[in-house]
Amino acid sequence: MTSYSKEVLGDLAAGKLPWPQTRRIMSAYKDDDRFFKMVAVYQDRVAWKDPILLPVSDHLFICQSGDERITRCECGHSFGDYRKNWKLKAAIIVRNTEEALREIYPNSDIPDPQWMEIREFICPECGTMHEVEAAAPGYPIVHDFEPDLEGFYREWLGKPL
Amino acid sequence: MLDKPASALRLRERLIESERLMEETGCYDGITELHLRNQDPLKFETLHTKLRAYCVSAREMARRISASPGVREVGEMVVAIYTPEGDAIALSNGIMVHVHTMSRFIKWMIKNNYEENPQIREGDIFANNDAFIGTVQVPDVMDVVPIFHEGTLVGWAGAVCHELEAGGITPGGDVCLAQERFTEGLFVCAEKIGENDEIRRDYVIRCERNLRMPIYWVLDEKAKVASCIDMRESVKQLISEIGLDYWMKVSKEFIEEGRRAQLARTRQLTVPGIYRGHTFYGHVTAGKPGFQLLGDPDWLYNIPIEMEITTDGKITMDFEGTQPWGYHSMNCTPAGMDGGMFVTLTQHMNFEGLVNDGAWMATELKLPHGTWTNPDNEMVATATSWALLLPAYGVFQRLLSRGFVARGFVEEAFVGQVNSPMIEMGGESQYGTPFGMAHFECAAAGSGALAIADGLDTAYVGWNPESDMGNIEVWEQSMPMVYIGRSIVPNSGGAGKYRGGCSFVSTWLINKTSHLRLHTSEHSSRVFDNGGMCGGYPAPTCQKHRAVRNSNIHELAAKGEPLAHAPGIDPHVSDYEKNIGGDHVLVEGPYITLPHKSGDIFSHSYNGGGGYGDALERDPIKSAWDVENGYLTREAATQVFGIVLKDDADGYPLADIDATVERRAAMRKQRLAKAIPVSDWIDAERSRVEKADFAPEVKKMYASAIKLSSRFTKDFSEFWTVDAKSIFMPGAKP
């Protein structure tokens, strides 16, 4: 069975693995022990102790915090119950003018702000940009991901939460 | 009529029986055990590898017969081998989107009783390019031939080429001006076009008299038929070695194995749950010559997707909430939607094991009736379906990638595909003859970023994993334009920790013609039709066209004056305007205008992909390299990525790491100072929503989505705590 060390997976996640090695991992049969090893890599990366249950973005994790399961930023900021849309507890910058769009696209043709805006969802504590939505004005904020956490652990990982 | 059917059942009954067995057992053709695989796994795998080799080899041979640079140079072709019921067993590389659309075509003929009339006999050749029967768009012309073994129908061999000219209202293959079926070009609707391995002369005459450039289509037909015959003979030889009974069983086990492998791969690589995303497409045609006012000239489409992965590994994609079909060329049939799903799965999940129709069987598409994904009117045009398909399946790629990231397989996460607008042309060639062509260098856009690396520069399109832009010299042989520039578009990859792949822009001098019609398709206006992921930005995908009529380029060249080879990096004044005299033109959206002539200049840019992760985490050294090599401007490096650059002794950019760290810390502080809580933003924005204070096209989009979807209405109303119906459809019944 294919398997990689935690160090190799840590470098892979950090984009530090040399490309030929990365390429071999991409082409090889997948390693069935990946999930828990990768969770261990992320657990080492964060300063907090709550056990990570699922990574959901580059710096966002669902973790067990006491009796609750919450979405937490790598910096430690809590976005609350993991079943709720974390974006609703984030800070936001909306780019809906030519001037604001031009800051991100200084040398390109830009969208018409009457038709499209950019919404930047930011951690209110550390300022990390967790997600960017490009949407028509008035479009409801998307709830990107509602994992079936119980089903995942019970039926796919064989390890109840 | 079949001489000796494979079973007592006729094909049509056999197909219905196969579907019933799938329904009853959940397994393809009722195959609940993979007996042959279990008996001799090595023989099983070896046979499938042989079939795949037949396909790859037949396609490569056929490409040498074609005259079309689209097929020869860019590889716009795919071939596959099917069961008698029309399910793909094995396929080649190339435009794999069509493996499943061809399956629909074969099934359509069977269901429409082709056994009786026009009959299915050894040596027959059937062709189709009708998307409601089974293809994506008119230029995707497919040929299939039945495979008989000692008088028994044992399968089909099929091939598709994308034609560069389809004889529509505007020249080229992707007929951008088609607003209903009758302007899309030459239709071949599940037609028997040949017998005894020979294409009928009357069919060739029809092609010759209805196409602007029949040499492409006709020689592609010959290439396809040759590849089909090649595969057919290989399969017949194989059957004589392994026996008919084994073939009939193993070919179906291959498909059931493919179905199981797809389910297993989903369980291995993703996380069950509900995934959501959306993208948009803007179309601007008001005042442009040729467009009939059959509907709104300018419109905005939303493309929301909800994907569910269940714990048994099934993936369901639901397009509820999207827009109705329209009088434009961008509608898509369920066959095209299937094809998009299939080609995406082959790239992301079927990278090992047996690749065939089994993967498609492990998924489900929910395509709301009456929308552009499933029109309730078969007269609609689908000539440029890719305009909406590519953004839609880019969303699918991001949704899947969310699952890969969650599962820890970061190396598989991919921000996805983008639209790659195409140029269509026709008129008088450089040889003084009539011509028509689609320029297929668009088959090499930038890709979305990966979660661990930048996207591919000028090397990816969703419909053909074997991306290629073709050589300049080859394209120049086929059109009355010569290149004066082909270069990377700076900043065309979306910003992020890993940037999206960059695209390129071409600039041409129109040459040796007095009449060149130039049109473009699949070109979104006013909105991004792609997205970033995990904090990355979308790529700028609403580029305008720049052209110069009556240019003074020959005078400049004679004097040795500098020319312009690309639009440059000032969005307000192009390098063409700075360096070249003449009548400068700026066109938003599809380029449809008066014919060009020698001495004019035309430029066209393609799209890059979206970024991944927070741009302030971008490796400054990589960005310095990007600036040095023209992938990024200094301006963007500083203001988007927060990178402070200095010059080395030779004037090359170097990242000042300490100053960058300091600048980024300041930028994060600025972000926090500028940002407001989302709840505050929602409260403030609600009053705008209540007043429907939006552009007319945005309001129309909401009204259409609300009319077609109760779920969209409910979600919209609940999010803003408003009554969406009364806002956007005043007067409608509650």
C-alpha cells in the first residue's frame, strides 16, 4: 500500500516538495492513510489544542471544541457551529466600484460593477482572506460546503466521531 | 436488418433490458459479480489495455488523414469502442467529452428502430451532429460503424472530429450568430452516410455544396471512417482470439468495473456532503449587426450548482436556479451536459483503472427542464454551448476540489477551467478563394491554480486534456492573416498564494484579402465567468477586442519604426493606439462587425485561470520571476500581492523580502480596517434588494430564476429575509 511520511505530506501541503516528487505522488496509487496523517500535519501547524476533525479550506478547520464542533481559523478565531455558514461570521470587503475592482486588476479589462462585484471574506482577527466570491449584486452569499461529518467518519473512515 | 442478432432479443429490446437490469440491480447490465475479472485479473486488464491501444493508435493514424489544422495540429478528435447497446468500453485521448455523447447517438438510433429502417448492416457508416440526438454542437460531427463478428453485431466503433467550418449563418464551427437551430449550419441527423465501408457520393456532394470549406469536413469524415474501420478490424481479430462469448461478457464487465471504480474513487478522495458554488456569464450584443431581436440583446446568466456526494460514493450535480434557454447559440442539451461531466471526471477521478462509460453511470445530473441545460424546445441553437458549459464545469472542478482538500489530497485540488473564446472567420482567403475556419489556438488557455502550485500557463482547456495551441506557421497557411504577436497576457492568471495559469494574446495583420469576416464566440462580458478558491481571486475574463482598421503598419515597417505586438498593460490606451496609426476599434463581447481587409490589425486574448489561497501568502521570489518573464506587472505585484521589488545590477526584479513582510503586515491591517462584519453588510444591502436597485439585466436574471425555481426563490427570500417573488415579479401570484 502506498504511504508517505508526515514530513513528506507536510511539505506537499506547504507546496515545498520538489516538483518531480510531487508529480510521482500525483501519478501513484493514492495512500489510504492520507486523511489522518494530513490532519496531524495541520494539527502541528495550529497553535490551539482543539482536535481537528476536517480541513475545509486553506486555513479553516472544523474542530472539536469542548462539546461543540466549530469552524476555526488557523489563528484560533472561531466562526461558530460548523453546520452554519462561517462566512456569515466573517468580515467582508465588497468591491463594487470600478476603482475598487481596478485595485485588484490594474492592467486588465474589468467587470461592470453594475453586473458583478467581488466579495472578500476575511478573518476578523488575523486578516486572512479565506474566500473570494464573484457574484452579481444582490446574490445571496453561498454556503460552500456542508460536510456529512458523521457519515464520513462512521462509514468511510470506520472511526466514529 | 440484423443478420444474426447477438441474442434472441433485437437490439432495441436488448437496450431496454439492459436499462431494466441496471435499474433493478444497481449494476450495469445486471452484472453483480465481476466473474471474469476474478477468474483471471491479468487477462482482464491486458484486454482492456489492448482496446485502449486500438483506440489511441486509430486516432493517431486518422489525424494524419485529416486536412484540418484543428484535428492534425490541435488534436480535436476522439475515438471509442462501444457495446452493441452503445455503452463506451474503451476510448482514446483527445476530446473525451464526446465519448458519452456518441453513446447517446448510438442509443438514439437503436431506440428509433434503425434496425428496421434504414437498417444496420456490416459496412454501414452512420453520422450525426444533432445535439438533441447526441453531440454538443453542430461542428462536433460523429461517425459510428457497427462491428459484426461472423454476422453478429458485437459492438460499435465511433469517432468524432470538431469541424472548423459548419456552414452556419456566420463562418466557422462555433456559429456565434446562430439564434435558433436553422442558422447553425449543416445538420446530419443520425444519418446513414455510407455503405460497404464507403462514404456515399451524394452525402459528400451535400457537404461540398453547403460548407464554406468542405475539405476540412470531408477529409475528417474519411479520417473518422478509417479510424472506425481500424478499430473494428482490431476488435474482430481480438474476438477471433478470445472467442465471442468471452468478448460479450468481458466488454460489459469492463463497464461495470468502471462504474465501481468511480464510486470507490469518490469514497477514497472526497468527503460526503453538500457542496455549492456558482458562476455567471454576460452577453452583450445590443446594436451589433446581424443579431435579431428575438430576446433581450444583453443578458446575464447565473449558473448555480449544488453537488451532493452520498456515503455510497454517488455524485449528483443539480443546476436548479439557473436561467431559461434563450435565442442565442449558448444553450446546451442534456447530451452536452453529460459530455461535460464525463470529460471532467476522466481528468479528475478516472486517472487510474478502466476509463469508460461506467464512470458516468456512477453520477447523476439534475438538469431543470426549460433551462439552458435542458431546453424544452428542440429548435434552440446550441452552436456555442461551451460558453456556458466551461464555466459550469469549472464550478464542478472547484466543488470536487473542496472535497479533495478536505480529504487531504491537496495535490488533486484544481481551481478549474475557464472559457476560451474562439475566433471564427471566413470570406476570401489569401489565395483568392472562398474559405471558412475556426481558429483553434484557443485550445490552450491558462488553467486554474492548484492547491500546491500555480496553474498551467497556456496549456489547458476543459474539453480536451491534451491541450495544444498549434504552431503559428500552420495557422498562417489556412487564413489570410499573419501573426505580428503572440505573447503571455500579464496578470491573466487570478491572484492567489498560487496564481492561476496565464493566457496569451495574439495580434494579426490581415493580409492578401479584400474581405475577411472575423467573429468571436464564448466570450463573456461584464462579469467573471470563473472563480478563485480558498481566498484566491478569479481571473480577469471579460477582455475586450482591439482592432485597427486602415492601419499604417506597412509605412511604419518600411521606415523601421517600432510596431505594437500586443495590447500592452494600460487598459485605457493600448499599445496599438500608442504606436500604430489608423481607425482604432474597441469592442465589448462577441466581435461581429464589418468585414476586414488587408492592412487591418486584429487582436484577441484568451483567458487565464483563477487563483488559490490568499495572495498575501504568495512566494515573493516566484512573483519576481513572474515579473521578469512578463506573467505579472510590477504594479500588480505590489498592490495585489504586497511584494516589494527592487532591481539587481542588471535591472532584473528582485524581491525585497524584509520590505515585503512589512508591506504585507500593513496590508492585512488595512484589510481589517476596511472590512465590516458580514451581518452589517447584509443589513445595509437588504434595502437595495428590497428596492430591486439593480441593473435591468440583473433584475431580469433574478426574475427568471425565481420563475423557474422554487428553491432559488426560497433561498433568496430566506437569505435576505424578503419576499423575492413580490420584489422581482410584482403582480405574480404568491
